[in-house]
Amino acid sequence: MELNDSSRVDSEFRYTLFPIVYGVIFVLGVIANGYVLWVFARLYPSKKLNEIKIFMVNLTVADLLFLITLPLWIIYYHHQGNWILPKFLCNVAGCFFFINTYCSVAFLGVITYNRFQAVTHPIKTAQATTRKRGISLSLVIWVAILAAASYYLVQDETNSVPNKAGTENLTRCFEHYEKGNVSVLVIHIFIVFAFFLVFLIILSCNVVIIRTLLAQPVQQHQTAEGKRRALWMVCTVLGVFIICFVPHHMVQLPWTLAELGYYTSFHQAINDAHQVTLCLLSTNCVLDPIIYCFLTKKFRKHLSEKLYSIRSSRKCSRVTTDTDVVMSLHQMPVAPLKN
């Protein structure tokens, strides 16, 4: 663990922002993704999962991996950016953050390509046996990203910085880049350009999907509903990318250059923006389950039935309560009127 200088900029608002945002995301994300896995386990036996559902399950697992580390980050930011936990947990938290980010990008990418094939070549896609391809692609994605993420497990990613309060040093987690480190810069350039390449492919596929769907004549209500659902799915995937991933990768390269000392202008502003984009990046764990509603009919039907039963039970309980009150009033003895 190295001792870092105190000249590094800090965004102190993050010590309030991250515990709140991560706390909300942890609760909502665990509920949403846990429910998704529970529904898939009930509705779809593993042997009946097709390609798209295999990708969805893997995306959910990637989200849950990140969610289980959020309490670690909440503790870290609550203690003013001081890692008080065992050092290996810092490595695990950073590793799972990387896995979630790029597994999400990869699986959203293959989901989009799957829908692109279904819209542009519907007969060929319907006839294809896609389960094996889904498993194979998922394995390739996991192996590639786990191999890349393993780097974060073997390096010591903690460093010490002086405490402004004048007490003992603070232990930072994943917050130290050696000035002028060219290899770190090359890695970040590769990651950012690879992301935007994937994003351009996804954007192109979605534009083709939208144009194809809008060009198709609507002959019946069922067709119109399916088209509307497909369009909403496209918009949701694009929305997740634009809200969660694009801002972070737009800021990542300028932030890396500033951290390495190559570009020091507006360092504080860039660092502030970087903290906000990290919060946006983590919201994909909550937004991903929304996509599933537009992808699978059974999932949507099951969710609708559950929501309807909850509303019905509330109405019944209200009616029962009101009836009991009315009956109680009728059963009350009437006092004689006094002149």
C-alpha cells in the first residue's frame, strides 16, 4: 500500500451522494433482480430456455454480483472514502464492478443483435436452434470478461492519503494512478473505444429494427401490440445505454488523463462529473429488469397477474373494512331523543 500525496483532487459531495444512491439501488436492485430469477425458475425449466432468455438470466446474474458488493462501497463512502475492511474485499468489489459493467454491455449487445435478427430475418431466426448458441456466447462473454477482471484481484488496489483532519491516514480503494503511467492510459483508451464500437453497433441495429417495424403494415390488433412492445424494448435498451453507460465512458478518458497528470485543466470539474457518472452507471442494475417486461410474454403476464392480485386484495380489504364499519354503526343502540 503506497502513500499518495495530498495534491489529488477530491469531490467531497460523494461521501453523501454514494451512500444514498447505492442504498436505494441495493434495495430496489436486489428485489427486482431476485424477483426476475425467481420468475424464470418458476416459469422456465432450464432445458426450455431459448437464446434470449439465457442472455437475460446471465445479465441478471451479472447485476446481482455487483449488488452484493454495494454494502462494501456504502461503508467505504460513509467513512469519508476510508477502506476499513480487509484489503482483499477492495479487490473483490472493484473486480465485480468491472464484471457487471462489461457483462451488462456485452449481454445487452447480444440481446439487441438477437432482436435485430428476429426482425430482419424472422423465418430463419424462428427455425434456428438457438439454445446452444446462447450458452456458447454466454460462456465466451464470461470467460473473456473474467479473464480481464482477474487483473484487479491480483494487484494491491489500496493506497494511503493524508487525512485533512490531521489524524491517521485514509486508505483509498481503486483511487490511485501512478503519474505518467502509459500502460494504464492504453488500457483505458482500449476500453473506451471498444465500448463506443459496441454502442455504435447497437445503435445501428436498433435504427434498422425501428425502421423495419415502422415499415410493416399493421393488419390486426395483436400485430400492433407486438410492434408497440418491440419498439418499447428498443427504446428501453437505448435508454439504458444512454443513461447508464455513455456518460461514464465519455468522461472516463479525460478523467484518466487528468489522474495521470497528462491533462490538468478542469481536473476538479472532471472529477466531479466522474463521480456522478459512476452513480448513473450503477443504475443499470435497476433498469435492466424493465427490459425483460418487453422481451418475454410469460414474464410480462406473470408480473401483470401479480400486480392485479395485489390491487384486488387491497380493494377487497378496503371493502371489507368499510362494510364492517357500516355494520357496526347499524348495530349501535340508538339513544332516545330528548326534548
